[in-house]
Amino acid sequence: MPIFSLPSPWGIGTMGAQARKFVDFLADAGQSCWQILPVGPTSYGDSPYQSFSSFAGNPYFIDLDDLAEEGLLKREEYVCLDWGENPSQVDYDRMYQNRYPVLRRACARLDRSEAGAYAAFCRAQREWLEDYALFMALKEKFHGQSWQAWPEKLRLRQPCALEKARKELEEETEFWKGVQYLFFRQWTELKKRANQKGISIIGDLPIYVSGDSADVWDDPEQFQLDEEGLPTEVAGCPPDGFSEDGQLWGNPLFDWERMREENYAWWMRRIAFQFQIYDILRIDHFRGFDAYYAIPYGDKTARNGRWRPGPGIEFFQTVKKNLGKQEIIAEDLGFLTDSVRRLLRQSGFPGMKVLQFAFDSRDTGSDYLPHCYGHHCVVYAGTHDNDTILGWMKSAPRKDVQFAKEYLRLNSREGYHWGMMRAAWASPADLAVMQMQDLLGLDGRARMNTPSTLGNNWKWRALPGSYDETLSRRLYREMKVYQRLPGQGRKEKK
């Protein structure tokens, strides 16, 4: 359940009252984890996997009602604004137009009410916050242009140009720092509530960062860029049975050789920060640490890419050495080779099983079928890149759907979605994670993301009252039947 998918009268889900209510719902329903999508500020396409920073939080998730209760806002400053006509969809254009003027009012009042706490936050987060705030202030100055299009002195981070910009844009950088203070203050309180209720937060770490980000602008030497700051090759996936052109993500690729020489210090900072805000971390595109797909910069499809070696097990040994043993889930989906499987075993991380993949008639003997699972894995009916269960039942090839019905003994009387979810709960997997859309029995119109498309993704929102006591009781009964309540017979997973 992404933060942005929570109900709210102000256009998008936030970390306020509805988030607290959702935590209570999870606890009452016998759940132990809440998995969310990345919480960074979104850029092109509104995707949480394309963020302006690996460290910053999304300003849209700051709850306005909580700010009003604290005296940082007046309700009349935001209740009359147009937050969109459809409560089941995020209108990102309206968010961009309306949210920031409201947040500017709140941040302007921080000096009077919370100067000490704000100053302490800025000192504690200085390592990333200073450059992020300047990056966002410069983007504002240059009307949203990518940093690669900025004047050369700023693009190449010449010290005199940076110092001049900091003085000129001091008020604007203070605003962006204030936004991050508000975000992390609310996030800390929400996570504290979840942990007190026995709920662990599963965060999501994209393997790649956006090219137009403070991460790349601040430390371009970590990436495969030319002298002008442009990528030489970019990330993606090769053509397969689902996409004849492959997937062209466009993210800059890491300079793994340089990173290795520096003992992966950039990555250690990044992962350490993630474990300050999450309890468990899902690492996206795990196979990219074994080998990554490199596509020539400027290509329109992923057809001409080639595989290059990643850092391998040395990287995860360095993580363990520097950060200790952490709870990590490996997103080991996609085209898997023996070397990827070997890397997963060596890492010791649980991989992912996706039930919708189990019934693909092109893949005979699929190890996604529940009877093939071991304990050390996490099972999903579908991820954010899949259709909902009911959407899949309508759109998948007839042969695949028929196989699913026979294997899972599905019947329409109770709803196909309940039958598929029960198969996940009944499986040996240590952890089972369901999409909220499936728990609510929604069709393909509630799909979160269709890979390689733009315009209709990352918008779904739950309607107020859609998850209620009836659903909570039913979920609790299912957890009890399949021994997934905390303290029952299964191996416990925090």
C-alpha cells in the first residue's frame, strides 16, 4: 500500500490521520509488515523509481491537517484549493500547482515555532541535505530544466559558481530544507506508531537513480558519464516474451570499478540511510548486481543493449561488513541465469515468488508454483508492475487462466482473488505480501503500473472506508488458519 494510495481529501495519500488509521487496520488484521513504494520526491512520469534524490522525502506526503493542528498552517489556506475531481486517482498536475505554495506558508512559520529542532535536523542531515536543497533551488531558477542543461559552471559544480548560487538562492534553499524537516518529522512519528503496533515497514530501494537527480549532479564520478555530464550508456532490460523492444529505463549506469576502489562508500551511505527509515529493505532489480544491461545512450529502444558484469557477491559482503546483518529482500525477478541464482544463495537474502508468473504457459515447470517453494522466500500474488488479480484473470491468455483455476481450485462464488491470495498464505514462504487492490477485490482499472508506459501509472488511491472492520476480521481469520499471526507456529518474520 503506497503512501500516495491512502485516502485523503487533499488529493493524495499522506502520513497523517489516514496513515495512522491504516496502521491500526493492519494490527487488527493480524499483519506484521507494511510494504510501501519508494518515498522520494518524484520527477519525470511521477514514478517513485525516478526521484530527484535517494535521500529526500516526497513533499506531497506531508499531511496538511497535521500542520494545521500544529499552527504551521491555517485550514483556509488549503481546504478551498482544487485537489482533483476523482478521489480514486492522484492528479499530479494539481499536486504540483497547489502543494508547494501551501508548504511555503508552513515552512515560513518554522523560524518562529521550531527553530531549534529545525537547526538540529539540518546539522544531522547536512551530508545530503545541503546539495539537495541547492539542486532543487537551481531547478526552480531554471524552470525545471535538467541539470545537464544548466550553465556550464553550475553543471560542472565549479566552487565559485556554487558559492554564488548558495548566497543568491539562500531563501529558496531554506524552503527545501524546511520541507524535508517536515517530511521526516512526520515520517518518524508514523514509523514509531507502526513499530509500537508490531508492524515493520518494508521499504523499496531502486537499484538505479534518476539522471536528473541531486545524486548524479553531486557525485558524477560514480556514474558512467562523459565530460559533459551525459551518460555513455543507460539502464534497461532486454527484449523478452513480454516486450519485443525490451525496456528502456534511461537511468545512468554506475561506474562499478571506481565504486569498488572506494569500497562502495557511496552505496554504503545510501543503504545505511535506508535502514534509518525502514525496518526491512527490498532491493529492486537484484540481478543487476550480477550483470547489468547497458543500452547505448540515445537509442530509442533496448534492442541494442549488452550485458556487462556487476560487482557480484563482493558488494553484499561489503554491506554486511560495514552495516552488519540487515533484513533485505532481493527482487530476483526477470531473466535469471545460474550466476544470478548463485548470487542469491551466496547473499543469504530471501528472493521473491510471484503467483501470476506461475501460470505462464510459456514457462513449463515454473518454480513460481507454490508447491515448489522453500521457506526462505517472500510470496506475492502480484507486484506493483502486475495487473490486479481480477484484472489478470480477464486479460491473461485463456490457457493460463484455466491452469490457475485448476491448480488453485478457484471459484467465482467467493471471488478468484481470495483463492489466489489463500494459496500464497498457505505456501511455505516465510512472508506473504498482498497488494491492497487485491484485498479490496478491484479489477484492472486499479492497476498501479504498466511497465514501459507513461501517463496512467502510480495514480490509484483507496476510497475512504474501503478497508473496514469486516475486511480486518476476515484477514485475521485467514492469518490464524494459515498460522501467520505473530507467535504462531511459523518461523517469525519481523
